[in-house]
Amino acid sequence: MNDEKSTIKVWDPFVRIGHWTLVIAFFIAYLTEDDFMSLHVWAGYVVAGVVVFRIFWGVVGTKHARFSDFVYRPSTIVNYIKGLIKKKPTHYLGHNPAGGAMVIALLLSICITSYSGIALYAVEDNAGPLASIYGNQTNMTLSDSMVVINDGSDEGQDKEQHDERGVGGTGHMDNHSEYEAEKEEAEKFWEGLHEFFANFTLLLVLIHVSGVVLSSRLHKENLVKAMITGRKDIADK
């Protein structure tokens, strides 16, 4: 038997560069949330950009980059996992069924993480691409925040304004309090969603790495190296 190996190209440069860029940007964003917000935000933008491009490339990209190449039926995924347990998994040149399912899960989780983070940024700082949707759009205008001062003129008009706004301008205070309550509720919602899916994504990454190690051992191929070089070793028998 000839043990010499030849290689075959599997992953194109866009897949490889996108993969490692996503890894680096995600961990930068994950580790810089509290102390380096500007870096966290920009790393988050990179993550979102890579994911959007990966989805696009999954439709129009090269053969093994396309979703059609690695999205399998649940029964196929289960059978592949059973093969892993028995240490007799079916070999796939591109993503195996379990790896393909993980890619989809990671993309969905990162999408939610990115969107919720951008929405939170809009709510808290009225900044970012979603500021026009979730930002300070209900903030009081100048005329709403002015305190009506009764100087003795136009008593009837002042009384009407007094009645509409409430004693001592409490109507304005109520509006402001209501706005602050809504903002706080929105912050809690988006922050909770963002943190949950950031941690959930990290969990998926750990599972993904474990699967890569296991598959590499059982299939006797270096999947990490393949994602760097773009090529897989094929034994000539």
C-alpha cells in the first residue's frame, strides 16, 4: 500500500479568511465588552459583516462553500453522529453533516448576537445603524421640555395650558418618566438577549472545536490545517 498523500482543494480564500477573521473578531468583542466599548463595537461590526458575507457566499460561492453542499436532513445528521460514536463515520470532502449543522447554528446565533448588540447600542447611545429604529426617537422636543411660567398675562390661556399639562408641569415629568421607563425596559431586553446569545455562541464554538478534534482523529486528517491552506490530504491507496 502506498502511504503517499496528495491534496485536493476544498476551501476557497473567502471561506478561510472569513473563518479566521470571524474567530478573531468574535473573541475580541467577547473580551472587550465592559472596558473597551469602542473596540467592542467595531469588532462587533466586523463579526456582523463577515456573517452577512458568509450567508451571501453560502448561496453563490464555490462548491463546498454553498449551503447546498453541507445542509443535510436531520436523519443524515443523526446517522453521521451514530457513526462517530461507533468510530466508523462516513467521510465527507466538505463539511460533514454534523459540521454543517454547527455552521448553521453558529450563523444563526451570531446573527442574533450581532443584531441585539447593535440594537442595544442604539438604545443606550442613540448610535449605530439601528439608531433610527431603536434610538432616542421619543425624546422630548424643546417645546415639550419648556416649563410654562405664569407671568400674569393671558391668564385664560395659561390656565388652559395649566389644566392640560397638570399642576407644576407634572405632565412633562410624567412623559419624561414614561420615556425613561421604556428606555430602561428596552435596554434590559436587548442586553439580556445579547448576553445570552454571546454566551450561547461561545458554547457552540467549544462544541465545534471538540467536534473538529474528534473528526480529525477519526478521519485522520488535519481540519485546522485544511482551513488554513484550503486543501485536504487524500491518501493514495
